[in-house]
Amino acid sequence: IALDPRTNEVLAMASSPTYDPNWFSQVPSPNPQMRNWAIDPNRQNAALEAVNQQLRETQERLLYAATHDDLTGLVVRAALEEAIADDLLLAPDRLRALLMIDIDHFKQVNDSFGHHVGDAFLQEIARRLRAAASPTDDVARRGGDEFTVYLRNVDSPAEAMHRAELLLRAIARPMT
């Protein structure tokens, strides 16, 4: 497979290092119609477009898997750190807040009720944090029972405290 280095799109497919677009015509085939189909440039282009689409979809899935937590769907620590760095470069003078949330005694949930309950608990915490955060905030799972919320826009430290209290109230509600 030959890839365009700028777009990662498939330019050619061949079984040898040098691509010959007529390679198929040199292979003996009991079906001449198949040979004609394979050497038709329109069909080759359609095949390459399909491969490129599959490649793009695979790249999107891999990027999502690399930047999101499997269990909660939240961004992972490394992706959050990159987003924070980018945000700081774009608007260095804007007031922000970074909230670190650790779930106390989470190990007891896993030990007492099993990991499937612990996983459901973490998923519910993530859902509640996303619901309570504003659309511009980033909610991430740092790992285990640790979460981070990055408040991108706050007017004052008092507002940051108020929003932190709202997030804590959201996750402190009893689980049903």
C-alpha cells in the first residue's frame, strides 16, 4: 500500500514494492470479465476510495481510543493536559479553574459489591459530572477513582468555588 504522506490516503495497492496498475492483466484468469473489471481505472479509484474511507474510520476509532477512557467515555489525563496547554496558549489572560476529585473509600465499593458495581458507580459519577459541568468545561478521568474538571471560563474565584460545589453536590446524591 502506498500512502500520501500528507493525508495518509491510499494512493496505490500492490503486492510488490513497485506498483504496476496493469499487474492484474498479467495474471492468467479463467474469467476475462474479472480481469477487465480489475484494470478499469474507475473501479480501481472506487476501490481506493473505499480503502481510504476505511482507513479514516480506523484512524478516528484509534484516536478516540487513545484519548478517551474505555469505562467512562471521559477524556484521559494526557488528552486533558494537551487541551489545557492549548487553551492556555490561545487565551493566556482568561481566568480558569482546575478541580481534582477523588472518590473516598472507593476500594470498599469494589471489595464489598464487586468490580461490576464499582464500574457502574464510576460510570454514574462520570455521567453526573458531565451533566453538571458547563458545555465548555472538560471532564476527565485521571485513573482509578480520580476525576478532573477543567473550568475554561470563570469570572472570579468565587464562581469557581460555586461551580465546584455544584459538581460535588451532583456526585454526592445517593446512587439508586
